[in-house]
Amino acid sequence: MTEEVLVLDFGGQYSQLIARRIRECGVFAELLPHDTELTRIRERHPAALVLSGGPASVYSEGAPELRPELLELGIPVLGICYGMQAMVRVLGGRVEGADAGEFGRTPLSLADGGGRLLSGLPDEQQCWMSHRDAVFEPPPGFAALASSPGSPVAACESPDRDLYGIQFHPEVVHTPYGTQILDRFLRDLAGLEQRWSPASVIAEQVEGIRAEVGDGGVVCGLSGGVDSATAAALVHRAVGDQLTCVLVDHGLLRKNEAEQVVETFRDRGIRLIDVAAQDRFLERLAGVVEPERKRKIIGEEFIRVFEEEAEKLPDVRFLVQGTLYSDVIESGGDGRTAAATIKSHHNVGGLPEDLGLALVEPLRMLFKDEVRAVATELGLPERIVWRQPFPGPGLGIRVVGGEVTAERLEILREADAVLQEEIRAAGLYRELWQSFCVLPVVRSVGVQGDGRSYAYPVVVRAVTSADAMTADWARLPYELLERVSNRIINEVPGVNRVVLDISSKPPATIEWE
Ligand code: XMP
């Protein structure tokens, strides 16, 4: 294992971003809860620690505590925002509530040339702040390196003890010298080399998968998305024909999606079973209107089909899952099973543990953008690498307020294909978190040609988002909307209106259901 930096999470909204930025500097970083046991931290032999920001005041009751032992591990420590305040307080400096907090872009002035951490940077610069308390005096033996209007000590250090602190956030793009500061800490102060990259993950994972799997059979369910495709491609690189992929085509995928996946995998010589199960799903969905029941039925049927196929394979002992690092973190750190539960809860591609198969999760240390980099490195096509997220129950939950029928799916799939095509042609596909069509099961009157029509509306939903927790409706150009509307109404029989959803999340959600 290469050298790693541990980021201790004190609850800040940017903690994951710190880990990502450190990795972008070529050093592997992992996020752990701030109260992770000391023995566990020591066992990892981290090369450096970063203490994240957090929402609490160091004085408030129940504020996450910084254990002084963490500053005595003999490795460099960088405290950011709350992390710095906690460090200063533990070591005898003065942290107090200021008259006003600082939030957002803030001017920063260096003192004494910026010390080891900030030397060489402009004396006056911008940074991004988000704090109420401030450091008024650094701990004994520390030098103050910078100040801002609301932070008498906005950065400090004790090079002898290898301790550094900054009040502002180097991990956000609004701190122009942020990456340089992280880089300074990692390279010049902690002596770390640039060794980590998505490509290095591939080599490491391939070795790890071989050791884990031995000569056992491995099965992987493909959903059409980038996570399962990348996990499968990695496992295939490691164990070749020991892997069989299963694509359950439930008839609820987007247009041509199943074909694209099948083609990609067959071209690469990966064993793939393509199960045409559309009729089974439609039969079970007949008469069902309530969205939660649709989800449940699709999920259950998916598992049933998958199990039937997996049972036919000889000597299968392992199941590949495309669990990502964000799933692992959400589940509270290390728990393999907890992570798997989250994934299967929110994803029809998730499979129950009573299949009796051991999990192989080659992406469980990676953020989404890193998965895309690995996928590109593995040579997966652009269409799969950059595919927007898609719910496991697929188009099944986008036929809203009525039963899912073959005819409605056909209308929705065709309308959605037009939207996708136009959004790609406008160069907007990657900018949008998701863009899709919804089919409300209501019909209204229109005039088409000489006659009156009585047909469905199609809803266009396009959102920008960082993580799907919140989302804003995308301001698509009018010309694009006009083309989409004309084409859908002209090309898709059964549709006589196109409407645009202009709701943000919250209070709406991304999907309609
Ligand atoms: P909402 O609609 O809750 O969606 O704003 C948030 C994100 O989750 C996706 N989503 C799902 N993904 N299985 C999935 O794998 C599901 O049942 C499911 N429901 C919603 C949705 O597409 C969005 O990205």
C-alpha cells in the first residue's frame, strides 16, 4: 500500500472535498470520523493527518473533541477551520467568538512572509471562509502567518512540531491558492511524493482481486451505468473468464442502452448473459399504479431473474458490486455490509446477501469522478463513462400516476431519446446531473393536422446538482427547448404537449414517480 493521508472528519461540509483534493495532488487520502480509535489510526501508519472543518463552536457542549495524542504521532498535521481552532485550543492558544463571523470570499494578508506553509504566495490574496469563532492568539511556540478582517490569526504553524493550521478552506475553488497550499503541505512539509492516480488504482486492484478471488467464479450484474461497468471491467482484467456478467433487461432502460452495454462487453471478450426479461416485468407491473409498489416489484423481480441466472453458472463464489466511497462513508466508515445495504436499498442493481456470495467491491475507495477516470483508463466508451445517473427501477418510475404498459414505455423511451440526442448535440450532457422525460398518465386535447388529438404530455426534467441531495432546474436555452418540443411532438406518436419542470430540490425531488 502506498503512503496515505488520513482526513479526520469533524463534520464539515467540505470534508469529502478535502480528501478528493489531496488525491488530486497525487497522494491517497481517506476520510475517517474524528473519534476513530487511536489504535486504529496508529495501525494505519498515516504519513500525515488533516483535521477538517466542522459546524460546531469549540466551546459548545458536545463539540467534537480533538485528542492531544493526535498531535503527538510524530507526523505532520494540518488543521483546517474548526480543525485549526481545535488544535489551537488544545495547545493553549486563544480561540473566541468574534463580533461577526466570516462567510464566503475574504481578503487574506500574509505576515512574516507566510512562514513555511504560505511562503512564496502573494502577500494579499483571496480565500474562502466559513466560521464564527476566530483564533486571537496562537499557542506558545507557534508563529502567526496571516490575518483577515475577522481572523486576527488566519494561519499559524510550529514547524518544529510539524503542526500547521489555516482558518480558511484550501479545498474549495474560491480559494485561488488552495491547491498550492495543500501541495506545499503534502510535498514540502510532509515529504510525500506524487504516487497515487486512477491508473495506479487499476494495478493495485487487479492484484488485490486476484488474491481475493483465487480460482473461484465471479458474477456481476450490469445496470448500464458507469459504476457496475467499471467494476466489471476491472474484475475482468484481473481474472478474465472467471467473471460472468449478467444484464437483466427489464425493458425499463433507456433507448439502445442494453444493446450498447452488451456490445461493449462482448467486444472486449467479457462473458455476458443478456436476459430478455421485459415480458416478465410487464406482467408483474400490470395494474400497479402506486410508485413504491412499482419499485418493490421491479426490485424483487430483478433479484429473481439474477438468481436464476447465477445458479446456472458453475462454481460461483463471488459477487461484484460497484459500491463507491461515498456509499462507504455514508454508512459510517468501514462496514462492508453497511455499505452494501445502502447500495441495495437505493439501487435495484443491489443484490441481497443471502445469495451466499462474498462481495468484491473494487471501487469502494473511489469517488465518482475517480471511477470515471478509471473507466477511461480501462478504455470504456465515452457513452458509458459519462452516463448520467439512472434509477434502478428506470422508466418504470417515470410513468407516473398510472400503470406501466408497453405502449407508455415506448412513448417515454422515444421521447427521452430525442431529449438526450438534442442535449448531447448542444454540448450540455456532461454539465447536467440528469436530464430525462417523464410521462404523466393524463391525456389532453390538441390539434394535429386537421383533427383533434387526445394524447399524453411529456415532461422534460433537467437538473444541475453536485450530489443529488439538492438540485436546481437547468436553464436550458429556449432554442434547444423549442427543438426538443417540436421533435417529440412530431416524432413520437401519442404525444401532443411538451412541458418543462422548473422546480428545484427541495422542495421537489429529481424524479417524479
Ligand atoms: P430524488 O428523486 O429522490 O433522486 O431526488 C435522487 C437521486 O437518486 C436517484 N434515484 C434512484 N436511484 N434507485 C436508484 O438506483 C432508485 O430507486 C432511485 N430513486 C431515485 C435519482 O435518479 C436521483 O439521481
